[in-house]
Amino acid sequence: MKTERAVGIVGYGAYVPRPRLPAKRIAETWLPSSSRPLPVREKSVPGIDEDTVTMSIEAARNALSRAAIDPSELRAVWVGTESKPYAVKPTSTIVAEAIGATPNVSAADMEFACKAGSEAMQTAVAYVGSGMADYALAIGMDAAQSKPGDALEYTAAAGGAAYVFGPADRALALVEASNSYVTDTPDFFRRQHMHYPEHGHRFTGEPAYFTHIQGATQEIMSELGREAADYRWAVFHQPNPKFVHRITKLLGFTPEQVKPGMVVEEVGNTYAGSSLLGLAAVLDVAAPGDRIFFCSYGSGAGSDAFSLVATERLISMRDAAPRVRQYLSHRYEIREYGHYLRHARKIRMH
Amino acid sequence: MQLPRYHRLRRSFYRLEGTRCNRCDRLFFPGRRICPDCRSQDVEPYQFRGRGTLYSFTNVQQPPRGFGSIGPYAVGMVRLEEGPLVTSQLTDVDGVDLVIGMEVEMVTRKIQDSSEHGYIVYGYKFRPLLTGAR
């Protein structure tokens, strides 16, 4: 899908909270005698005073610094997440107020498991591409929930990124095209009033993650007449390193193409923030003219694919906010599983 | 904190918005409606940049009611680069040796998440300056 008016990313900003939990802290609590390899080295955990609202605010401020626009110029603030602090009350209005974008602005929370952030991106592209707005902000952010002791607890992490979309002449990266590929696939879900999501174990692989990313990728490649080798970099949703390595190979990309965007080893799976955080890490290193392939995945299920090209402006605006690497090295290790339970609010007090 | 008060103060809480006297240029945080220096009522909202240095600090081991879920925590006085002195919680300071004079920056975090009506109070805190421009 292409827009009538040329659109680009005019600002981007990442956020990863400082506390980290090494995977071995989980293993020694739940599987003390197991020697199974751990899916990631460590994962990010929200600070005790952090949630999707606070993390979105910092990512949005970073994106606005790189966009160098006044926040009142934004016509939309959309937050894609599956960890809304309120069951009823928008996350996006708090973010919009905090960054100074209110009141002449659209605001809503988007929900589509791990692809809620890219859903917000595509909607922002359409808003700008139709001429309805000059600037729209899309955020993908999560403080992911996981059942204590479950396989997902090793990876369920916190963080994400924000993107300001705007006219192509101010773009740091142009949007060439985007598309979506969606089916009804019950691989991961959480019912109302339940604390933790449920997942379909191996069912989350072949019929879910791989099928949808392949579907979205093949569709956009045929629309643009491209192949994997036409791209310098590629970013996918990162639930764990194994899935990313496999999809990279299946689609004909090389490990070198995905390397700069691979943040899962150090951060874990930031759910709706995952692919957006990976893209921010790629924009941190991309050179003008580099073509970037992006594809998210959200359970339920679907994928959004984007084809992007970095511009000269990326070089001059990149240092207006901290890079993903700076957040990765801004790190404080949680040494006790009990401290993690407190941070992640897994202890019910009443 | 009562809901109407929190709502009224949201701009100063969320993004450190104070006021500026248009007659004598003095800046205020929290904002004032009348300038105490020149008595002018010609004051307008002023957005502070959120950077400053640590003027003093202490650790709160026994948090007051409503802050228990977040404590213990550090509280600091921060000299903003524009002048005013702000008292605020410090955050992201686990394992950090706080030093008077260190550079800090404003972030928006949860101040209280268990108020009597169940709403979450978000507001400014300061953390050691993250390297990297903003």
C-alpha cells in the first residue's frame, strides 16, 4: 500500500528501562537442576515507578527532539500496547498531555498484541499520506506480563519506541510502502480480568509467527518488485533469538542484515515495542540511501511490513536524542528474583 | 492527592511547566499568578527544559502514606538551569553514588499508584543525566 503524498519518519526515539533481570535468576528459581540453554541473556524490567505511560513519554520526547517540531504540530498520538495502566482510560491522552500535544490532537490506544505499535505506525502513515495531518506520532510500548515460571517469563520485557511521521521533505527515512497480513489465529491471548496471558506453546511458531511474517513480506516484496538482497538492513519482531534467526533464513535475508536491529539478547521481548525498538537501533547506524525492511508480528494474528529508505537528514538529526545502545548500557542488574517480583508487580497486596 | 487538584496541576506535574513574569522576566516553579518581585499579573506559562544540578538530597526510608509501594526512595533539591530550586523524588539511582552538584534531568514517572480513588498520579522526578543529547 502506498500513500498519495510521500511520507517519512521525521523523528524516532527509543526507551528501555534501567533494571535488568538475568535469565539465570529465573532458571535458578524455577528449574534449579536444569541445564537447558536459556533463550536470552537478560531482560529489561520496568522500574518501580515506570509503566507504559512513563516509558512512552520518554520515547516520545526523544522522537520529538529528533523531529525538531513543536509538539502542538502533532495531529495524532497513538499508543500501541498490551499493558495499558488503566483497563478503561486512554494511555495516549496522558502521553499527549505530558509531551505538550494537547488539545487539538487525536489520541487513542491501539490493541493488537505485539503488533499494536506497527498498527499505530501504519495509521500515522495514512494520516499524513492522505493530507489530513502534517505530523502524527505512533508509539509501540509494553511492560509485558508473564506468568511466574512460564517459558515466557525469561523474555517478557519492557521498552519500545516512538515514531513521528511527517512529510517526505523532512524525513529521516522515507516510507516506500507498507502492508498488513492478518488471519484469526489463537496463538496467544489474555481474557478479561486474568493477570497473565496464555499461549499455545509450539503453536506460536509455524502457523503464527512464521506464516504471518512470510505472508506480509512476500506481499510487499511482490508489490515493490524486490527481494531480500535489495535491502541493507532488516528488522523483525523479536520474541526470542531463535525465531528471528529462522525467519531471517526462511526469507532469504542474511545474519548481517538483521544484526544491528537484534536487541532481544540484551532486552528480551518488549512485545508491542519489540520490532519498533529494533528499527530504532537500525536507524541509529544506517547510512543515507540504505534500504530498510521492517516486519512486525502480533499474536491473534498478523504482521505489518514496511519498506524504508534512510535519507541524509538522518545523519544530522540522529544525535538529538540518546541512541538505543545508550539505553542498553544504562543498566542496573536485579540480583534477587524476589526484587524482580516486586518491580514487576507480581506480588498481590490485596 | 485529590483528583481535582491533580488535574489542575497536571501540566506542571507531567512536564515541569511553570510561569514567567513578562515585566521582570523572573521564572517560577511551581508557577505563580502574581510576580512577588514586581507585583505584575502579566505572567504566562513557561516550559522548563528539565535540566539541572543536584543541590541537596536525602533518603526516605519510611515513606508517608500513599508512597509505600515505591519506597524507600531518594528525594533531592534540584537547581534548574533556568534558576528555580525544585524539590522532587530522584529515580534510577539504585547503585548510584549521589553527589551534590551532579547533573540531573527531569523524567515523568509514577508518583503514587494507589490513591484512594484508584487513579495513578504521574509527575516529574529527576535522574542522573543520561549521556546523549536531548
